[in-house]
Amino acid sequence: MDIWKQLGASLYAHFLNMILAMYLKILTNSGNGCVWYLLNHSLDCTFGLIICYWLHKTVENYAVKNNVEVSQCCGNMFAGTQKWCVCS
């Protein structure tokens, strides 16, 4: 299921990036769609990563500050040694 979500999100981002690249080419009357696509993709990956990191740190700091325990699965899921751990 996780692979399908990633595939769907990637296709969605790709098509939105294609539309934005065509729009920027028409709007600016310069460059070509490939250049705009590369620029959009690079900015999306760079700023998207920064935003995701910032959000992760914000949630992590909130959890530490408010003493929230997080349950997560640890162990090797392929070897059948999965168990639930409580991280503090």
C-alpha cells in the first residue's frame, strides 16, 4: 500500500510540475519547458526537504516538551521479529 501512495504522490507532483513549467514558459516567453521543469523540481525538493525537516523537529520538540511517549514498530519486519517499542 505504501508504494502505491508514493507512486500516486510522485505522479501528482510530476503532472503539477509539468503544468507549472508550461505556464511559466508561456508567462515569461523565455526558456523552454525542460528548464522550468528542472528549476521547479529542484526548488520543490530543496524547500520541501527543509519544510519537512522543520516540521519533524517542531513535532519532536513538542513531544519532548510535553513528555509525549511515541509508539513505533522496531525490529526486523522481514525476519518476523517485529514488536512495539515505547520510545521516551
